[in-house]
Amino acid sequence: MSVAVTGRPLFWFAAAFFLVMLVVSLVQTPKVLRNAASMLTELDRRESAKNGDGTVPVRFHKACEWRRDDRGQRDVIERGVWVAFDERRVAVYEFDGKDTHAAVRLPDEVVAHEWRERIDEEPAAWLLPHLDRFAGGQDVRTELLADYAARHDGGTPPTIDWAIQL
């Protein structure tokens, strides 16, 4: 048998590949199980937090709120952007003196939507790089909150829990 095994290098390549895959799977399994467990815990938390109408409370942080004084072409008086870091949502609104128009969107919808143009003005333009990275899947909580604090004398943004459907 030793002649048959040693005379076939393909056998040794296959055996080495099998051992590498075995070690990789043994190393990865605990990580996958931890991720699955945390995901199931989060799903259970959301399910238990659901209101009777299918909504869940989501914590939003005020990122920026600004007023416009150009009552010429547009009647918009106030605009705002709120961010829910954990649920990866962005709330945007505009108040024109009579009505408030608001939406809760995914980050990529905000940066690819007409809202991008509305946010790309002073004093809100600083927010766009954060929203672009947020839309790309990055965690921007620390940087965005630090930027907010720098613009508000070290203060933290107000937060609010809104019941929304995810």
C-alpha cells in the first residue's frame, strides 16, 4: 500500500486540501454560530418589541436640521435629517409652513434620491460624506456623532424613538 500511496502525488494534494478545509471549517464554525446566535437574538428582540400594528420602536439621532430663507422659488422653511444607526435607516423631512413631508428610507435611497440635492446645501453638506459611507455599509456612528458634537459645542444630538415598519 505504501508504494501505491507514495507513487501518487495527486493523492497527497487531495489529502492536504482535505486537511486544510477541515481546519478552516473547525476555526470558522464557532464564529458562524456566534453570528447566528446574535442574529437570532436581535430578531427575537424585534419580534417582542413589535407593536400591535407591526411597527417596532427605532431610535433616531438628529444629524442636522436647518432653515431656508429663500421664499422665492421654494416655500421650504425647514429641513432635517435623522439617522437610526442600528436599523440602518435615515429619516428626512421638509416643512413648508403649511405641510410637513417626511420619509424613512434606507441610506442608499437617500443618497441616490432627490434628497441628495436637498442635503447638499449649507449647513447640511457636511452630512453627505457620512451618508455615502453609511449607504456603502460602513458604521458611521462614531464619526457622525463626533462631527455633530464639533458643530454643537460638544453636545450630543437629541434622540427619539419612532415606531416604524422595518
